[in-house]
Amino acid sequence: MNSYDVAIIGSGPGGYVAAIRCAQLGMKTALIEKYNTLGGTCLNVGCIPSKALLDSSHHYDDAVKHFSAHGIEIPGEIKVNLEKMIARKDKVVEQTTGGIDFLMKKNKIDVYHGLGSFKDATHIDIDLTEGDSETIEAKNIIIATGSKPSTLPFITLDKERVITSTEALKLKEIPKHMLVIGGGVIGLELGQVYRRLGAEVSVIEYMDRIIPTMDKAQSKELTKVLKKQGVKFFLSHKVSNVSRSGDEVTVTATNKKDEEVSLSGDYCLVSVGRKAFTSGLSIEKAGVKVNERGQIDVNEHLQTNVSNIYGIGDVIKGAMLAHKAEEEGVFVAEIIAGQKPHIDYNLIPGVVYTWPEVASVGKTEEQLIEMGVSYKAGQFPMKALGRARASGDTDGFVKILSDATTDEVLGVHMVGARVADLIAEAVTAMEFRASAEDISRMSHAHPTYAEAMKEAALAATGNRPLHT
């Protein structure tokens, strides 16, 4: 029997990063993955492939709608080759997951491909993909099994016409009319992909706004922009039934006036969130407790009720974000090594990779009001930036919220081009407890989108922004 200092079940961003950090810290490490490729949901059917399709569809949209304004003339009709687009996406996934294989070899991590399940608190049975089975022993075990798409009790996911994000990444045709249930990150990103490619897209959302966990100003701005792009929204609509007849899918919902509304399309993407995935783990044999939502309960050290077993990523509470899982993977590795690491969950940014992008860190205005915190708000529109006008990306804004007394930055919320990258400046500033004035006095290169940070900070300090 092979024995390890640490065994990790699940090779998504949390699992494989935990494995690397454990190995770096001198621990003999095993990584168990039930699928043939490493990388989990994120690399295989989530973050990476969806961004590949977002970029490809963005290029097409630019070519059709914006190239002529830049003096670029393409003779003849511009066409979408969906098969080639999907093949490119698959190649990106293959290269990325292959990179994880390389990192495992480089760090001398033993990889087992097969379904891992607990025999007890220190032993894991592995049903290997080639048909054999093996049992390994580990002093410490990290559960990093991630999440799966959620659905509603009355919906039958046939994975042909009524689909999840997994199937939406490999469609054989461009939908005529895609119905999207859920106005969160996944639904909006994939909805925008197919809207760009020519599909009619209708988003049905239970709440009164899209991306409801983000700042209300971001929801309003993104709704306005996506409407301009042709996306239709049915907000405050409670879905009650989804039925399929041949190639037609009908979604029935009730609006806020208690009126029944029916929408029909050829595809229905169900994107109502994700749920922790622990199926097949046999965690009861290890004595690990699970809460009512199916998540693994952990303490501040991410330990379960069984002291040598830890949980990270989507399988525990908190935002279901790849970078959150990575931070937790490093955190647990260092805890096991006897170090004293720290994670500030308030400073883990959230991003929506539509175009324009949406990014946030810290508290929203709604949260500060609910908490009774006195704050100042400074906002600056992207359309006032020379860089935004040069690129034609004038939608969006940067909003900075700072403490009314100390001026410490409490939250930063952005909509615009490349704000997925720009949010890192806000995270850095908040990590060092910067004030809005600190940011306003920093030199920002011109012309850049980042200048909007400086201008919003000037607005938040009570000074007048320089360019509005």
C-alpha cells in the first residue's frame, strides 16, 4: 500500500494547486481524479472553455459590427464556422489540462485516475479507470471535489435541448432562440456567446435584476448594454415548468403581476447556480459531516469535524470561484505544514466575463447600507476616458466606496473593457488598506482604462474628477 503525507480528491484549481503547494513544502503527495483529464470543471467545462468561446464570438462580433468603423473592409459575407470555433476551444482546453499534467510530473506528485472514496479517515479506495482498484493511505486528506450544475425539481435535463453549461459549450448548431433560465454569471456569459453568433436570447430571472449578488449599479449598466446587443430580459419571473416537444422547448413562468408567461425556443440553458458535489465519496465512512445544502462543514482552518480531513473550493461554503479554491488549496497546504496562513474572503474579487466585463471586490453599496456604515461614493464613466474612445469601448464605469470617516476603500465595482484585469489594482489597494485619496494621488499611465480608478477615487474623496 502506498502511503502519503497528503492525498487530495479532485484535481480542479483548488485540488491541483493544493497538491503543488504540498509538494513544494516537502510532503509526499497524491492527487486523485475520476476523469481522464486533470483540471476539474474550471479547465474542462467551465472557466477556460467558456472564455475561449467568449473570445472567439467577440472577434466575430467585432468583424461584423465594428471593423468598418476602424477602416477595415472585408469583402463578401462574414460567416461563423461553429465546428471550427468549438474545435479551437477544445484545443485550448487540451493545452491547458496538459499543462497541469506537466506540473504534476515536475513536482513529483503521484496522480491516480479513478473514483476515490473513503474507506476510513486515513484510507482511500480508488476504482481506477482501467478497471483495477487500489487503496492508499494518507495522514491528511483534502476534499476538493467541486460542484455540479444545479437545476429545479420539475426540470428534466435531457442534455440535448434542455441543457446545462456543459452541453452549451459543445453545441453542433447555433440556436435560433436560446432560453436562459438564470441571470447570473454563467447564463449571461453563454447567452452573450450565442447572441453574438446570431441566436435570439431570452433570459428569465427570478430576482428583479441580473447578477443580483453584485452592486445594483453594475446590474443596471450590464442590463442596459446587453439590451442594446439584443438580449431580452424577463425579470421577476418565477419559472414553473419546462417542457419539450420535438425540437421546441417551452418555459412557463409567472411574472410579478401573477400572470402566466410562456416562452418557446429550440434550446433552454438551465443556469440556476451550482451545488456541492460529494457523490461517490462515501464520506460517512470517514465520519465527515455535511450540512443541509450538501456542503462539507469546515472550521476556520478548513478542517472538517475529522481533524486530518480538510475541505476546499466549491464543496464548502462561500463563493464558487476558481481563485477562491486556489487560495484555500494553498492555505490548507500551509496549515498542514504548520504555518499560519490567512485568507481575507472580503478581498476575493468576482468577475463576469461578458463584454463589457463586470468586476467587484469588497462591499456593495447595498451591503454598506444594510450594515449601517457611513460611506462616500465616487463614480467615473468609461466614456470620459481617451483610451475607451480610442478603442470604442465606452460602456461602463468605475465606482469606489470609501469610509466616510477614515476614507479607507471598502468596495470597488466596475463595468467596462478589461476590468477583469483592472480589479487587481483595487484588491491590492484594499489589501494594504489604502484610502481613496491614496489611489487618487497615484500616477496612472495615460491613456489607459486604469485612469478610471484614479478619477473615481478623486470623486470619492470629495474632489472633482479631472475629466468630467
